[in-house]
Amino acid sequence: MVERAPSTPPLRWRLRHILPYYRENLWGFVVGFLLLAATSATAALIPYLMKLATDALAQPQQGQSLSWTVGLLIVVAVSNALLRIRSRTHIFAIGRHVEYALRRSYHAKLLSLDAAFFNRSKTGDLVARGNTDVLAVRMFIGPGFLQVANTAMVYAVTLPVMIALNPTLTFLALLPFPIILGLTRLLTTRLYRLSRAVADRFGLFSGFVQEAVAGMAVVRAHAREEDWQGRFADEVQEIYTAQMRHTRLQSLFGPLVLLAGGAGIWIILLVGGQEVMAGQLTVGDFVAFAGYLAILVWPTVGFGWILTVLQRGLAALERIGQVLDTEPFALLPATDAAPPATGQRGVLRVHGLHFAHHEPILQGIDLVLQPGSFIGLAGRIGSGKSTLLHCLARLYAVPVGTVFLDDQDLLAIPELALRQRVALAQQESFLFSATIRENMVLGHPDATEEAIWQAAEMACFAEEIRRFPNQLDTLVGERGITLSGGQRQRLALARALLMDPDVLLLDDIFSSVDARTEAKILDNIHVLADSRRRTILLVCHRTAALHRAECIYLLEQGKIVAQGRHAALMATSALYLGLHQQMARHEALESLQ
């Protein structure tokens, strides 16, 4: 789909998309770090106060000192709890903010990409990247940063105190830790690869589920439930296998760190106990030392979880980065193109257009569409008709200097201006799970009630809308499921007509419409072309529609092989004659049905 990172890419490469958010929230992280420092400092005071209290217990005559120490211990413990809560809520809030900003960036990037990107990407995988992977990044930014900073701060505050109490005992107690950390470092690379494998597998599974739900009616209609259940079980098994590999490796971290902590405590009990009995270490110092080691053990125990969160977050960042790194096709600055002509609007000129997607689709297309013209486009299935319309609507990237609208390079026209001047209605246009009105005004949110009904009338859909209980406010269901195929196509046509574009591109929009309704719509479109001087380009497989075109371009293998009116092509083109006869037979069968 996009550039793939190396199996274990450099850390800075993996963090390139998240560093701007760190810089944006720099002061927030500084405040969070200071709060963590205060939390660690108050936590470090608790064992020291326990030392004073223990020593006071050993000397009952200093009862007043014991009361003062216990009171101070309570104050410090409460302060530590409040600081701990505040530091966590502050840093978690930063993680939520980054999650929000990253979702917006991801969605904005998807909106900027052309149709070719979505043709080669799985919807479920894109959804997983924008949902599950963004959540993993939030855990990386929030709890991940919190635990890393907290662990570093705890070591920075606690180790000097332990060394001051007893350097030898500190060295012996911490001796197992470097060994465990070295083993952990060896496992980290493997953990990253497994985290990435889990994320990729979940993305594939999301795509499978999305496809299965969308096609459930087809599966049941062909009695393939058992086959799909088997496929579902296979997909779940793949996820289970990937997650179990990850879990088995992750499960090693906890025991390793507990082993280090347990070894340290064993050393304290053995060596420290002997020093207490020998009078070289007070009971209070022993209690404080054990308390400090306990403070170190718990962040270290969480080290395995931290590594899991960080590696999962880095893998998610790589997957999100693959989308964010995808470049939309470049547009020309408006100053690089000539201004639109002051005369007629809707002159569409194509010169030497080549387009390829894995293999050549369009080759050397040349045509000129004048305002008020009604042009047909014919050809076999796969000849490039729909691709040409997508190029003319700039849904696909077109080369510079190949497509011009009113003498202005198509790539130099701002997005909003282009969508207002060129509208495309497709055979399988997408309808949102909303009302008829909301679907119609998608490209023209400020349309008046009169304009909406006028567009519906032109698409021969108004009468049916009036028969619905809620008329324009009728919900159409997911992807327009409550409407028939012909109604969905006419709603899509009405949506395009409502924009009142200079150029109207119609991609087989009548395939599910009966012949009588099609004839009425074509009459309305002819009136539109004549009265408002709109440019119409129609792809249609029905002979009647092409009869009306003042010029028909015939495509074969991505090339224009003939052009002219219907009668002329019937006399001069064997290919067009064959298409006409094929369409006539199909129409005859339709009439019998």
C-alpha cells in the first residue's frame, strides 16, 4: 500500500509522526515530570520516616519524637497519594489530547487521498489503524510515558539515599538487576516484531469482519454459512496464534523482574540481618533499606508491561505512519495556470491523457467537450470508461497538462471550486445512513427546499419521495438499504444535479432504472444541457441513451478508436455495431421480463 519500514526500524524513524505532538505538549510533559518528581520525593521520605519511627520505638523515652514522626508520616503519605493522583490525571489527559489530534490527522489524511489508494486498501484495516492503533499510541503517550518517567524518577531519587545508607548493601541488593535488564533488552526486538504481527493480523481480521457483515445476505442466499463460519474460525485462530506468541514472550518479563527483586530482598535479609545483629546497621536503617528496595521493585516489576506498551505503541505508530506517509497527488499552485476563460463555462479539454494502475488503462486520450453538449462514451467492459470519468473528476491523479477545464489545468483548481464545477454520479454511488435530504445536500448544504425538490424532479424521484411517510426526512438505512437499486441511483443523480455543476459526468447511472423512467430523465438532462449550457458526459450501456448523444466516443483497451453520432458509428465501426446488437438483445430480454 505504502512504503514499508524495515523489520526493526530506527527509533527516531518510528517516532517521526509523534514527535510533533511531544513538542506541542512540551510544557504539559514538563509539568507532569515535575509532579512525578514530587511524587517520588514524597515516596522516598516514607521509608526514612519509618526509619525514624522504628528507631524511636527502640528508645521508648523519646515518645514525643515518635508522635511527631508518625504525624509527619501521615501528612507525607497523604501528600504522596494526592500528588500521585494529580500526576496521573495530568499525563493521561495529555495522552487523550494526542489521541484526539492523531485521529484528526489520520482522518484528514484519508480525506486527502485519491480513489486509487482506497481501491488498493482494505476498509477494515484502515478502520483498525484509525481505532485500535490510535488507542495503542495513546497508551504509549500516556501510561507508557508515565511509567517510564516514574521508573526513572524513582531510581534517581531512591538510589542515592540507599547508597548513603549502605553502599555495599546497595550494590549487593541491585546486583541481579543489570543481568535481568540485559536479558530483557535481548527480548525487546522480538517483542516489537510480535507486536507488529498482532496489529497486522487484527487489521486483516477487521477487514474480513467488515466484508462478512456487508455480504451476509449474499452468504445466506447461497447457503454458504458453514463455509464462512469456517473462514471466520480460521481468522480467529490466526489472531489467537499471533497473540499467544506475543503473550508467551511478554509473560517472561514479570518472572524475570520478580526474580531480580526477590534476589535483592534475599540479599538484604541475609547480609543486612547479619549487620543488624553485629551492630553495624540499626533496625531503623534496615527497615528503611527494605522500604527503598520495595519502592524500586514495583516500578521494575512493571517494566515488562512498560516494554509491551512501548513496543505495541511503536508498532501501531509504524502502521499509522504508513498511511500518513502516503502522498496525495500534487496540485499546481493557482498562479501556475491561466485564469478561467471569461466566456463560456464548462469547456472540458483532454489532451494526451495516459493513466495506469499497475498496468496501462488509458492511452493517449484526446477529446473536447463544449458547453451545452451531450456526449456519450461507449466501449466494452474494462475498456476504461469509468476510469476516464474518475480522471475527469480528479478522483484519480492525472498528469500535469492533460486535462483542462475552461483552459485551466485541472490540477490548478482548488478542491472546493472543482467539486462545485464538476459533479460525478456513479452506478454504485455511496449513500449514508441518513435521510434523503441529508444525502441530497451533501455537496450543497445550503440548498433551498425548492432547489432540492427541483433536483428530485429532474431525476424523476420526486413522486416516490412524496409517497414516503416522512418524504425528504425519510431514513434510507445503511448504504441506502431501504431503497431499491433504481431509487439509489436516482438519489445519487439528484445529489449531483443539486450542485448545478458546469460539467456533469454520469457513469452508467441508469443501469437499475426502467426504460420509461430513463427516457424522462434523459429529456430533463437534455433541457439542462440546452437551457443552462451544461456539459454532459454519459457512460451508458443502453442503446436508447446513446441515440440521443450528439457525439459518441468509442473506447477500446484505453484508446479512443472511433467517434461520431450513433448512425455513423453503426455504419463504420464493427465494434460499435457489435456493442449495439449486444445491448439490443439485452434490452429485448429485459422487456420480456
